[in-house]
Amino acid sequence: ETGVTQTPRHLVMGMTNKKSLKCEQHLGHNAMYWYKQSAKKPLELMFVYSLEERVENNSVPSRFSPECPNSSHLFLHLHTLQPEDSALYLCASSQGTGTSGMHEQYFGPGTRLTVT
Amino acid sequence: RKEVEQDPGPFNVPEGATVAFNCTYSNSASQSFFWYRQDCRKEPKLLMSVYSSGNEDGRFTAQLNRASQYISLLIRDSKLSDSATYLCVVNTPGGSQGNLIFGKGTKLSVKP
């Protein structure tokens, strides 16, 4: 399935490195999301973009910086990360905006990040 | 009380068994509900949305009880391929996109 793709699939980086995660959706959706999934914790929403405007930032540290150049692409720029940031980072997209109605999200395969 | 709470399991059942998962949510203003399935080291995938009247998709039945703030998923005639973690997901008002809150998931292992 190639509805939502993410690159790279695996990333190992040092605490002083700068890297970027990329997400692309081919579903014609107008909202995109970044989630973090750590071991034995539920998915944590990090950022939401709707029509390329950021609408949610759930108290995420500034060492994570999102970018949404258009409705199909989403980036997560990483710098000076900490070992506790090691996790699976998932991108998702959905159709529709607002709080009413169903808005199923479709996930990419994730980037497994290890910070050393 | 956690926003979305699930029994973590694991549920170990034989093939052909019927198994039920429960989920409770704390925000009575929650508007939409889903079950996702996540295989080991893979992304979550939408299994089914949960409608007020309850809905069925093959061997899977989802129920919603708004009064008790409770959602359930029933799997009949379990298959080996049903082994996965099942995530209860609730859409609660907040922000312009609402907010999908994920439970920690219930792990199911179906044995031959």
C-alpha cells in the first residue's frame, strides 16, 4: 500500500546531528499529522496541519520543527535530540477538517528513530 | 481517569474462539470512535469506525454505549492472522481538527 509513505524507515542519529523526516500522502487528503509512539505508551499527537496551516502543537519541544510546504508533503526537522526521543515517528493524513463527523486517519509505515 | 482506557491483555485464545475487547473513554463530548489494528513494528491501520447503532464487518462487530462511555469490539471465529494489538481511538473536541486520542491497545494472540 502506498497511500502514505515515509522516509527514511530507520534513522540513527547523534545528539548533535540535524536530520529531517519526510512524509508524502497520495490520497488527496487535506490534513496531515505527526505522531510519536514510544514503547508501552499510546500514540502521542505532536503536530496537525490542515490545508498547510499548523493547527495543533501539543507542547512539543522546539528541537522538533514541522514543515508543510503543500497538502501532500510533511516534514519533521530534528536537531539536538535526546536519547529519550528515540521512538517510532508516524505520519498520518485524513480528509475533512473540523471536529464533527468521522475523520479516519491513514498512517504511513513510520520512521524508527534511535538517538545515540 | 485516563482519557481512553483499554485492558492491555495479552489475550491468548485458540483459533475459532470469540474474543471481546472493551474500551472506556472519559470525555462525554467525544464524537467519533474507531478501532485500529497495529501489527508488531508496523503502523496502525483502520479496522472499523464505530457507529451509534453498532456495526458489523464480517467477523468483527463494534458497539458503542454513550451513556456508559464504553466501546467494544467482538471478533468471532478468530484466525491466526487476527494476532495484533487493537487500538481504541476516540475523537474528542479540541482545536480545529478535534483530537484523536489513542488507547494503549489490547494485545491479541491467536494460537493454533
